[in-house]
Amino acid sequence: MGIFDRETLLDEIPPVRYMAIEANMEETLKNEIDWCRQVIDLRFEQYFCSEDDERKTLDVSLCTPPELDAGSPYGEIVTRMQLGFDERLVLTLALLPHLCPQALDSFFLNNKLLGRPYTEFGGWHGKSHSGFLPTCETALFLLAGNDLSRRLQVMRLFDNDQRLVSERVLQLEYGEPGEPRNSAALRISSEYLEYFTTGVQNKPDYSMHFPAKRITSRLEWEDLVLADTTRREIDQLIAWIGHSEEILDGFGLRKNLKNGYRVLFYGPPGTGKTLTATLIGKKMGMDVYRVDLSQVISKYIGETEKNLSNIFDQAECHNWILFFDEADSLFGARTQANNSNDRAANQEISYLLQRVEDFPGIVILASNLKSNIDEAFSRRFQSTVYFPMPEPEERLTLWKNIFEKTDVDNREENFEYFAENYELAGGALTNVARYAAISALIDNRKKINKLDLREGVSKELQKEGKGL
């Protein structure tokens, strides 16, 4: 079936076809839930029967998994990842609190001798959810029971290199340091939960626990206006993105070079740093996520590592480009540790620097001034790209591009005049366009005149303490 976004589902799939997809989705999940409930019932029967009961030797693998419809979202993922019995059961167990929470009520059984829940059942309690929530221990109980050899085998499913974990289908949330590893909460990621239940896989968006936002642009690569030296540096980055494996293997450099690429964009505001990062992603078919640390760092003291780790893990899994805007807010020079807050901030910076350096993907940092970046870290950039203020010829191209579909009096003459005489970056020129259009609208005109443009330019220059 593949992964659809919501617009595709609603606009491109005929209603009858969409109803069929929905029916397949529901039937597949129902069958998987019924199978998981059979496994739970059999494990409880086997676990609590007497030693001489023939059921004691039964194995839960006797509960044959249902046939999968590969056209359903769940079936597509299981088939693509080639998930076996154990992995399917763990995945379905993580889905149960969302789809059939009552199927886990058996785990509320108390040990009468001790007057407390059974330790081997695992589980954790939510703040508002009254049902049983599974942990890795719960999965181990179902799949291994008291069989230590089998338990050690199943524990491997929760290693970072295993499919369900490495591809972020499951999220294991650990408690306090020193607690048993298998007490980690067993959760299905919100992204895959939505896909399994709706057929839609939306992109993650900014939230308390995900301080990053996907950035896009309606502009195309051909609309980008850069100085020749800047464009050559960008071409180097694009060449690496498209041919990194060929470069590492074909030139025998894999032993000495890492997969990741770190680049610093620096230069005055409005010169195209963010737009360039966005259009690189668009050109190479990669999502670009902006982490604006200057806006959130005060909130995340103490939680910064956890939340940024979530971003890096997802970026690695999904092949995102990470863009750190105003990067000097965290990548700037570290302060002397005069108090606990300073020490905590420096620890966060050190952690972030290490994650950036180890990240096997593309990281772009943007700053207005190169000197604001910690010198120890700036040496680790593969490239530093300067975005200068545009020259008159580049400014003329920007004027023409921005007003390409706008009716302007004496456009060629006016554009040449303003491009030649006033140093403005692309970001400032878009503000000029907005002001000029509003002025024309207020005067009930369809055409922008030179006075509109002149007043717009004047306002932008005033921001910099300049005049016409």
C-alpha cells in the first residue's frame, strides 16, 4: 500500500477504494488483537496450572499468528520489516492500550501470598489511564515465562540495533538510573499508531517534547539567488548528499571519514541561509527540521538532552536534515561554571556538540556571525559557507524574481534604480513587496508605483539605522 499523506488519501483515492483500505485496516488489526489475546490466555493458563498438568509444557508459539493482508498499513510494515512471531507479538502488545485496553486486565491479578501485583507481569500506571500499561517485562513474561534461556533470547528484541527499535516503531522509556532495563515502558510511536489506525503518516511537528519544526518553501531551486562563491560551497554539500557512499567507497575514504556532514551558514540576516537549507532538502527529497534553540532553551534546562535526543534519533531514522537556526544560542562559547546553572548549561552544550559530531546525517547551523560559534566546535565543520549581502546584479535578479507576477510601473527602470543604489538582502525585499502591495491596495490601485517601492525601501533601511 505504501504510506500516504492525508491529502493523497482524501483527494487521489476513490471513495470505494478508500473504504476497502479502511476495511482491510480494521480486519487486520482485529485479527492481530484476537491472536494476542489468545497468547495472553494461554500464557496465564500455562503459568498457573500445576506442575503435573499437561498444559505446563505448552508453548505460546502454538497460537499461530493470523494471515496478514499486505495491503493494510499494519500488514505492509510487518511484511516490509519481515517481523517474526516474537516481534509481532511485542508490536501488538504495544498497540493494545490504544485499541483494546481491556485485553490487558488479566495483568491486574494480585499475588495472594504477598498481597501485591506479580513482579513478573511488569507494567506501569499512567496518570489518567486506569488500565494496565505494558513494559518490556510484560513482553518477556508472555514470550518466555520462566524459561531463562528463552528470556535472554527475547531480551535482544529491545536492543537499539533491532528493527522495531532502530526504526522508531517502538519507543522504550526508561525510569530512574539503576532500575532494571526491562522495566522500560513499551510504547508504540505516535507516528506508527496513526499510520496503523488511519493509513496516514503525518510528519512530526513542534511540541513540548519535540522542539523542532519542519520547514518548507513554495520556491524552487531555480529561484535561489546566491553569490558564485556561496553556490560553489552549496554544490559541494549537494554532491556529498547525493554521492556520499560513492565518495567513501570509490575513493577508499570510509576508514577515515564519517558519514555525517556538518556545515555552518553565516552572514547577515535575510541573505538566504534558511531558504537555502530548505531548498537543499526540497532538491534532494529530504525533510528539513529547524531547531530554534534560542526560543526554547530556557524552558528545557534539565530536559534538553532528552528532547534533543528524540530529534536526533528520529532524524537518523528518517534521513532528515537538521537545521539549527541562531545556533550561537547553544553552540556559542561556553561560560565559566560559577554555579549549578552554568554547569548544567555547559553539560547540555557538550552533549549537543557530541550528538552533532556523531550524527551520520546532515546538520546545518546558521549564525549571523561566525565568531559567535564556539571555536572548539567550529573546527569540526566540514564546511563553512558565507552568505554575503547581494551585489547590485544579484539584487536586480531578486527584485525581478520577487515581483515576477506583479504589475509595477516602469518595472525595469525602477528595479535597476533600487538595485543599484540600495543594499538590501532578499528577506528585506520581501518586506518591501508586502508594504508596496498594501499601499497600492489602500489607494485602490492594482499597480505598484515607484513611491510605494521607495517608502518600502525606506522602512527597511530605517531598521538598520539608515536613510534613503
